Amino acid sequence: PTTTTKSRQNTNTTTLTDHPFDHLAEEWNARARDPSTQQTLSSHQTHTIAHHTSTPSPSINTTMAEPTSLSSNSSPPAKKQKDLHGGTTNISRGKSHTDHLQRRKQIKQNLAALPSHQRAQVLSHYHGGGRSGELHSTRLRNLRQDDKNADISNLSSLQARNLSNRRLKPNMALQRQMSRRETKRLENAMSAADAEDILHTHTAGLVEVDNDMEKTVQLTQRQLKNEHLEEQVARNIYDLELGDYGPYKMNYDRSGRYSILAGQRGHVSIIDQHSLALKTEFFVQEKVRDAIFLHNGSMMAVAQEKNVYVYDEEGVEVHRLDGHRRVFGMEFLPYHWLLATVGHGGMLQYQDTSTGALVSQHRTKLGPCGVIRQNPFNAVLHLGHTSGAVTLWSPSSSEYLVKLLCHKGNPVTSIAMDRSGRYMVTGGGDSKVKVWDLRMYKETHSYNTFGGPPTGLDISQTGILGVAHGCHTTFWKPEALKVKMSQPYMKHDVNGKSMESLRFRPFEDVVGIGHSGGISSIVIPGSGEPNLDSMEHFTNPYMDTKQRREAEVRSLLEKLSPDMIALDPDAIGSIEESNLIQRRQRMRDVAEEADARKTAEKEAAKDKREKKRMRGRSKIAKKLARKQKNVIDENVEKLKEQREKEKMERQRARGEEEGGSDVEEAPAALKRFF
């Protein structure tokens, strides 16, 4: 008998003839043809014999098969036709539109079953941020309004008819594509939320007490160093005695790896915070008012007596900014590569450090200014003036955006901003620390300081508020920005030294304090962000030279325009009207409304301002008398009536004494002669 078998290595059929194992094949075929044995054969008992013709020695390979009825005259299986054009005729398609709809429905059901905080976390990833859902609905509303008010006057009748037919007939292919993308976005949001829970294993932990009798404010740095902290963290608690060149200001770069020390008497140095080794040190032989890092720790700007100088990490002078004279304060905007300075003349200047060009300069018209901080949410600069006012500035506006009278009659000594851009903290000469809500531009509450006005303010990445006043430093919990708290979180004193600056170190629970005697570094548990965002430029403290070059290139490619700095940064991504006429009309209405408001303010101020009068009539007493001239008072009216009556009685009595009969009989024109 002839048996057709199939081998794993060779798919061609072979015929077993004159083989030593032919009797075995005959036996198996006979058992397969027997009806009595076919019923007992199972899928695990029916086998075929495979023969490898390529090997010299015979081998038997049994394969599993479904129970079939073998016959001697069965024809061999047909060969698959080869595709001459390549590929295969068996097409593997993806999920259908119905499958995507079912999958999306299942994901939404799972999302609804999650707790509220987990659901909010997934939706935040799905919308791309906290306010992205609101912006998405706003864009859709604007698009629908544009479709409703579309200008079709320039279209022909055929084009207008085609457009109306296209609106009535839905695009099913586009709807299916959008449905698939939405399902994929939901799946990615769920995966991102799960990954966030797994990867963010560290949380910022504050010091907690065991009972009500203990208070965290009583915990000192010596106790933390000797009893509670590990050796690697405890080494960040130290003091540098540098009284010969003080007072000092201290700043960190974006990664927290390097710190810059600027002594007022000309001493500038850079310290590696990982190894606590001195990296660079030089003396400029003149007064130093401020020093900050630029885009990373390799470049720094130093405000000296006359000009601002740019140095590299080795202390070599790279550039001198002649236009920035007698600068008191500086800020660097990392996403725009702008160096902002303000000084004795009250001139605010923006310098592009990537091209070296002067972007803009504005006169504040409020006198000398030395307090400047940026809002990390929208890159708007906040300036504190000696009149107690705080003004908000952007490069594209020649006038201030907002002006707040924070400390009436007292100069603003320091300003701090939180990461969300919602709260601003100001310190003034009245020894008060005020918290402002920038969403309403109103003061929420305030704290009093002792020992002197607050000379240094800063808010950590987790929201802890640090205040430097006199020879003391006080730290408040993040809840202190929202509600007024009765007692601080921690405190630290430097006896006999006046505080100059206070800065939190990024991604570490460390605070750098600059004072008249040098530098002090302390540990405030829970002040640093434990999770590092690797997508941010120059925030990796362990980057090497190659990574730093790549980060510089990517940062320059993604540099934002100075015109994009505004109070509401979300307005950049909004959609304007597609109709040019409507957009121009809206801009015209906004301009007219602003002009009308400005004119009304000028007229109100003109009415309040009194006209300059002649000599002697512009005295304070005369002005007050004129202001009270039209005031109606009941007591004053009674007094006037009484005086009139007394005057009439005196005139009548005097007339009777002088001969009142002649006066009464005389004509009215001659009464004045009596």
C-alpha cells in the first residue's frame, strides 16, 4: 500500500515504497480501515508516519491529527497555489468599528467604577492637563460658532450647495477614525495612570509628631543631624563663615547641583552640592549686588557696581552688558532664554542670551527697584517698589499689566511665587508677610514678623513658605498659603547675623541662607520634589557633557517667543474666528472698550484733582473749607438761623436807641443813611 505523509521540515509529500518500516504502515492503515477500530480511535491515537528523505538513517515522527477515515485510494492533498505577485491571500485585518465601540464602552465603565481621585488622575492624562478639558470644550464651542457664522459670500452657488450637502451627509470614515483614536487615547490614559502609581514611589513627607504635646517647630537642626537624618542627608547641614566679604546672596541652578555665592564685597564662588567641593572662585574687586545662573550651571550673570558681566563655569569673563547699568536684581526666564534686569534707574530690560540682542526695555516710572521675581506659570515678572506697590510686566507691553498696592507707605522688601502661579507672597517694611490670590488680585491673609522686616521669601516645590527676617528664618506648611495658620512648621536662628536671602534647593530638602556672616545650609524635611521630570531641560543633576550639549540644542529649538508672555498663557492655544471680518470686529470692540475705560479713569482722576488757584487760596485750610462748602449739616443750619436772629435783634435794638420812628417812616432808598 502507498501512504502519503507530511514532514515538519519538508512540506512535500513522499511515497513510502520498499522501506524497512512498510509493515508498520500497513498495520496502521489496516487498523484505520477497520470500522470496529475507527470508533475506538481518538485524536490522541491516530498517527501518521513521517519520513525524512534527506537523512540517511530512517526516522519515525508521529504528529497529532483529527480522527479521519484513511483509504488506500485517497488522493493526495492539493498544493497551495503560489502567489505570483508576492504576499499571501490570507489578509489579517485589525479590529472593526464595532470592536472599538465596545472597547471604549468597557473602558468608560471601568473608569466610572474607579474612586474619584483615580478617575481625576486618568482624566488629567486623557485631557493633557488640569484645564485642558475646559479648553477643549471652548475650542469646540468656537468651531461650532464659526460653522454657524461662516461667510460664504465668496463661494459660488455650486460650492455653497456642495458645502451644505457635505454638512448634511456625515463622513463615516472620519467618524470611525476619530472613534479609534479616542479609544486609543483612553487606553493610553489608563496605562499612564497605572505607570504613574508604579513609578512615583516617593512622596514628599513632612515631619509628624506622635502626640499633641510635641511640636515640629521645636525641632532643631542639631537634633535632626545627630538623631534623625541619614549621613548622606545630614552632611547638607553646615555653616560657612565668610564675614570678610559679606553679606552674601545664594542661588541654585535648575537641577540643584550647583550653588552660586555672591559676596557684596566682590567674592563670587560656585560650589558642587553633591561633593561639597569648591568648583570656581574669583574676586571682581568691586561691589556685587546679585548673581544668578543662566540656562544651566556652566554660565552665570553677575551684577557688579556699574555693569552686568557674564562668566563661564571656570570664572572667565565671556561678555559685558554695557546697557545694563547699576543693576540691583536679575531673573532668568529659561523657556525664553531671557535675562531680565532692573536697577537704580527703574529701567526693566530683557536681554536674549542666545542671540545677544536687547529684546525690550521699559521705564517703570516708580523709582529705584531691587526686588524682582518671575511667575513660573506664565513668565510674567513681578517688581516690588519702594512705594509699596507691586507691578506685573511682560516684554510685549510698554506699560505694566497689573499694579497692586501691597504695603501702603512701606517699601516692598521681597516677593515669592508658588509653582502653580496662583499665590504671591510679599514682604514689606511694615514687618508683614501678605499672601495674595492672583486669580482675584486680593489679599487673603497676612503674618507678622519679629526682629525686622522680611528680607528673603521663597516657596519650595512642594509649597512650603520660607521667611527670612532679622536673624531668624521661619517655615510654614503648604496649607499656610490657603488659610492662616497659628504656628509655623519649623524655624532656624543664626545669632548675631542679619539675613540677606533665602532659597530652596530644587529636588532636595535643603535650604540655602545668605547672611552677613556667610552662608548657612539647613534641612527642611518635605520641601523638595521627590520625582524628577526627565522631559524638562537642565533639571537632571547627573547629566554629562554630551547630555548637556543635547539639552542645549533641544532647548534652543523649543525656545518660546517673548511675545507669548501674557497673564493667561492658555490664550495662546485658543482658536480665533475663521472669518477675518469677525476677528477684526472683535479686536476693534476690545480696543474700543479699553479706550473707553481709560478715558473714564482719566476723567474721574481729573474731577478728583482740584484746580490750582491763586496765591493764598491754595492753602490746606482754604481747600478744606471749599470741600466742606456744599456739605449740608443739620447742626450747622440751626447755628446759622440762630445767628441770623441774633443779628436782626441787634439791628432792631440799635435802631430804637437812635430813633427808630424816623427810620421806619423814611423811604426804603434812604434807610441806609440812618
